[in-house]
Amino acid sequence: MMRRLAPGAALSAVFVIAALLSFLWTPYAVDGMAIANRLQPPSAAHLLGTDHFGRDILSMIMVGARTSIAVALVAVGIGMGLGVPLGLAAAARHGGLLDELIMRGNDLVFAFPSLVIAILITAIAGPSAVNAIIAIGIFNVPVFARLTRGAALALWSRDFILAAQVAGKGRARISLEHILPNVTNLLIVQGTIQFSLGILAEAALSYVGLGAQPPIPSWGRMLADAQTMVAMAPHVALMPGLAIVLTVLGLNLLGDGLRDALDPKLGEGRA
């Protein structure tokens, strides 16, 4: 368990701390251009080198972490805030009209990937970080709805739920007081996984110009700007690429570790 949880938490913490630190300090101003220092390799003055405008890459990665984390966090919040109540409602009315409507709605959303939804939203409202949040958040809703419904259905036949029904509690009250606390562990683990996927989705949307817009730094747009300079200055693409890989790896390890910690039997089986 600790083999995954500890390194995952450490990697995740590094980027969270970098994002928080960027509110107070960065080695250089992210909008400070110095053409004379363009495409400088990593050095004592610029630990991760400079880009094609002479901007410090470390500073941009720190602020870009803030952008990626904010987009992914809010998108996961939207997914949980809408998906969990829908999943609880569907499980409470299993086999009924409400359950069917919710699940068919989930299928409809799954038919359109987040990138397609983002393109649609962008065509209407224009590219921005807010639209990226909405697109990723909408895609997260059916994920949490399906997970919550599946976990809740397994609980509705348990003795303590039957006892609550005999005591006169309604379906809504049972869902809130008995079902939700027992599926929280699953939601935490899934939230970690969706958080890492949200960072990947934000980078992908920014890469194609649909995410955060200049002058706000974004890891995806840094990669897009660097794609024509890989041969002459590979560090310009390597550094933001490593930031994405290490952050997603850390979050996935963290999710694995949490899954093992919250489900000891599963942890023993995977050890």
C-alpha cells in the first residue's frame, strides 16, 4: 500500500505546493520576455531553461500548475456535485422511470467525449479556461453517477438498510444518512482518478487552443508552442511534458494507494 501511496502523495504535493507558491513568488515574471535569452538550456540562472520568447520555463510551469489544478479541481467538483445526487436518486428508484432517464442521459453524455463537447461550447461562447472546466465537468457527471448508482444498489439489499426502511425512513433520507457515507471511500478514490484525467484533458484542450488563453500559462499550450522547436531546443517541450507525466503519475499512484488503504482486502490481493 505504502509503495504507491507515499510516492504518489509526494509527487502530488510537489505540484500542489508549486501551484500555491506561484501566487506569492516565481523565479521570474511569467510575462517577462527577454529575446536575447531565448531557448537557453537549463542553467543556474534558469533551472529549466527558457522558451522561444526568453521566458523562464520553471516560472511558467509553476503558474501552469495552478491553472491545471484549478481547472481539474472545479471540473471534479462539478462531476461530484451533479453526479452523486443523480446516482443516489437512480439507485433509490431502481427499475423506475427516473432510473431509466438518468442512465440514458448518462449514455448520451458518454457518446460525446469532452473534447467534442469543448469544441461545441467554444463554438458558442469562445475558448477559455471556464469553458474547459464546463466541458470536463459535464463529462465527469456520468462517471460519478454510474459509480454511485452501482455502489448504492449493492447496499439497498443490506440488513441495515432494510432496518431503516422498517423504521419508517424515506428513500431520500436513507440515501443521505446510510448510503452516501458508505460510498464516500469509493468517491474519494474515483475523485483522485478523475482529477488526474482532468489535468490531462485540460492539457489536451489547451494544446488545441480551447483551454486557458494567453497570457495565462498552460502546460498544454507550452507543448503546442514548443512542437516546432524540439530539434533545436528539446527542453522547451520536455519540461512541460514531464510536468504533466509526473503529476498524472503521482495522482494515479495516490489513487491506487487510497484504494488499497480504504479497502484492505483489495490491498492484500494486489500486494
